[in-house]
Amino acid sequence: MRFDLLKAVVLILCFAVASCSSKIESDHPSEYILNKHQQFSSYTDPGEFAYLYNELPDSLDSLCAIVKKQLIHPFDVGNFSSEITKDRKDEDHLFPTVTLMLEELLKRDKKGLVASRKPEDRLVVSSAHHAMLFSSILRYRGIPVRIRSGFAKYIGNKRDLRVSQIICEVWDSKHNKWILVDPDRQKIDLSPNQFEFAYETWSRLRNDNLIGTYFVPRYGNVDRTTVHLLCHDLSCIIGIEDPYREDPPVISQIKSGIVDLSQAELDVLDKLARFLKNPDKHLDKLVKLHAKSPLLSIH
């Protein structure tokens, strides 16, 4: 009797261990996923200037600091009013690729990506460009990283403020998880409650649950900005990484809000948001959705 009881306990324990192991394995991105996010897009490829990455520090916080010494966000130009002229308040359109960014940085300071770069020799570009350069450096080192879109909760002094922001999701091989990094604001390993992904805002928007939250959106319209971020998130997850300044057709259809969209269009965006909630699991579905939905693709 005791032997049977002991045997049953052993079987239960083995099943429990196997279940836990299976869950851990299923939560871990496949090698295909990780390899995909190690690849440059045409926008993050450093090209002939990749050698500039060779002498950079290893830690994520040090890399964020280096990136920040090369770039200034347009919102921060006022802090450098004596060094940067008014005509340089936004240079995003001049440098749509990392190659062009690196080429110009080298022209302005032949020492390359250095912490001693003067403010007037930096590029005035958005958080998207910060994320592009940061991602380019990590991929050069074989580290999986993807650019993500949403709203930051850590910018500004208001508790319920949401500011549209582009950050990075970096694979932490030591702890087997994705971590959030904002190279623009120099924040490492953000907690989930510090950043609201575009798919989360879309869900709140669809459920009319934005009351009490104040947004600083790109367009001055939360609905349009949320859809813009949702589409940009899709582009980056599948590896295309279309420029932040360019929009797919669905954006131009939104004037006053998502009430301007048809039910079929809303259904497509609902599906997109569901897939983006777990991009590792739904990567192939996201690729197909992008290919089959002209509404979401930049032509």
C-alpha cells in the first residue's frame, strides 16, 4: 500500500515538473524569433559605418548614455538654445536611416560616437531615431532587439500623463526575458506599468476607457495617434521598420476619431492588437496580416 502511494506521489511530482518545464519552454521565444530580431532592416543597417560600434561600451546603460550624447530630442532643444539654431528644431526627415545618421555624425565630429560630442554637433531627432541607433548597435553585437511603439507614463510630472514614445525591447539572455529600454530617456528595464503599448491603448480606446488620462499624441488626436503607433509597432515587429514619419492609408481616414472607420477596418485593427499582445506567438500571423491588409502597409 505504501509502495503504491509513494509511486503515485512520484508520478504527480514528475508530471508537475514536466508541466512547469513545458510552460517555461513555450514562453521562451524560438531561435527563429530571436534570430529575426538580430537582423538589420534597411533603416537600421549601419552600412560602411559599422566600425564606429567597435569601441563602444558593453552595458545597456552606458550605450544609452552614448546614444544620448549623439542625439537630442526636439522637445529638449530648448535646453541648448545657445548652441542650436531655431532652424534645426527637427532633423528627422534628413536622416531616415542609421547609415545617414552615422554619416552626418562623422561629418560633424570626426571622432565618431563619443561622449565628448558638443551639443551643436548632435542630431536633433525623435525617440524613434534614438531607438533605431540603439537597436543597430545591439544587432551588430548579435543581441536580439525590436523597436516598440506606445505611450510613456514616465515623461512629465502628471500621474495620468501619457506621451507617445518609441522605445526598444531587448532580449536578456541571462534572465530569458524581454526587457524594455528607452535610449531617449535613458531608462533601463522599465516595469510593465511604466509603458503602455499601442495595443493596450487601442483596447482602452475601443472600450471607451480613456477618461482621466491625459495624452500628448503626435497628431493632437489620441485616436489617430494610437492607430499610427499600432501600425508602426506592426512594421517594427515584422522587421520592416518603416520610418516613424510615414503612415499607412488607414491613418488618413481618421479625422475626428475611430468612428470614421468601417466595421471591417475596426475588425482588422482589433485583430492586429490581439496579435501584438504576444508577438512571439503570432509573428507569422502578423506578417500575413500586413501582407493581406493594404490598409496597414506603407506604399
